[in-house]
Amino acid sequence: MLKGLGGLGDMAKMMKSAQELQTKMAQMQEELSNLTVTGESGAGLVKATATAKGELTGLDIDPSIFNGDDKEVVEDLILAAVKDAQTKAAEKAQQEMASLTESMGLPKDIKLPF
């Protein structure tokens, strides 16, 4: 009599899993705001710190590079450090996402959010 309703249990399980994934995604987004990475250029003369979400939070410049004649070099070093920090932030976010999806039994290379 209820033979055709067997799939409803699977649907409820899928909905519960989707809600759990949504909750974990929100938690991960919050964690990414708290994780930091540091990008460097010029053998560490310029360091840029960013959250794993890519927000620049700090810049450290060694005073030895300040020379009026080297303005363009300093600008290039700053840009390189910021780009390095952003790249590391994206990699960290991707690692965290892969860890989350794998823990949920999803393929680690799945792209979320859909």
C-alpha cells in the first residue's frame, strides 16, 4: 500500500544533508575570515597579510628599501606581495572547501557553491 513512498525517506535524508552542508558552509566562511596568510616579495622585504577570503589586513615594508630613486621598484614589490597573499588566500580557501566537502562524503574536487 505504501510501496511508492519508499523514496520519501531518501528525499528527507538528502534535505537534511543539504541543510547540514549549508550550515557547515556558513561556518567555513566565518573561519576563512579568521584565517590569515602572508605573501612576500623581494626576499621578504615586503610582506602582505590577508584573510583566507582575500581581504588585505596588513602590510610590512622593510625600511631599507626606501630610497627616492627606487620608487617604482618599491611599488612593484608591494604589488607582488599583495598578489602573493591573494593567491595564497585563494589556495587556503580551496583547501578548506575540499576538506569540508570530503568530510561530507562529497568528491573533494566538487565546486561549491553550485
